[in-house]
Amino acid sequence: MHHDKGLLLVFTNPTDGHDEDFNAWYDSTHVPEVLAVPGVVAARRYELAPVDTPEVEGAPAPPPPAHRYLAAYELDRDGNEVMADFVGRLMSGEMSLSETLDMTTVGLSVWRPRPAASPPSDD
């Protein structure tokens, strides 16, 4: 059965002063452990880029971003199944967590593609 690829987005922060250890753990341990989960087919990490906050007259300024790092994982399996697998692997110790990861600020969400808009018909 063909699945449109979904995305699992994980927004994270390191604990104070541990960026280097956090990134080393994330790249060398965590990403390979996540890619080992069936249904996770690709991974890409991002870091927050410094951008001047745009000022639009009459509009409130957007709040500053809450996270400094983002991992985007491509899924070709149902997000609930992937999540259940994650939890099982964390509980069994097959997937590790690092003390350099600030668990209190993790943001996690699964996204699915919206159907393409149909062109208007010529009837």
C-alpha cells in the first residue's frame, strides 16, 4: 500500500552549555537509532538561523522561536505506529536519551501532506 510521505518534526534544545555534547549525541547516536525504526526513511537536522524579526506596521511582532534545533524525519508508515515503536524502544533501552537533551522543552508533531488542490473543471 502506498503512503504519501509524512513528516515527524522534533524541536529540541540542549541543556544549558551542552550544545557540543548534545549535537555529537544527536548526530552519532540518536539519528541512527531513529532511522532504525521501521517507517522512518530519512532524517535531516537543522539549527535556528539568525534572522532579523520583520516589523510589519500594525501587526504584533512574532514571539521568538522556542527551539534552537529541529530534526525532520520522513515517514512512510502511520505516525501512530512509528510513535508506538519509539516508546517501546525507549522503554526497552534500545533507543537512548541523553542528559544533554532538555526534555522539558521538546516539541514533537507528525504532519501529513494535504491533498493537492484540484484544478477548476471546464464544465
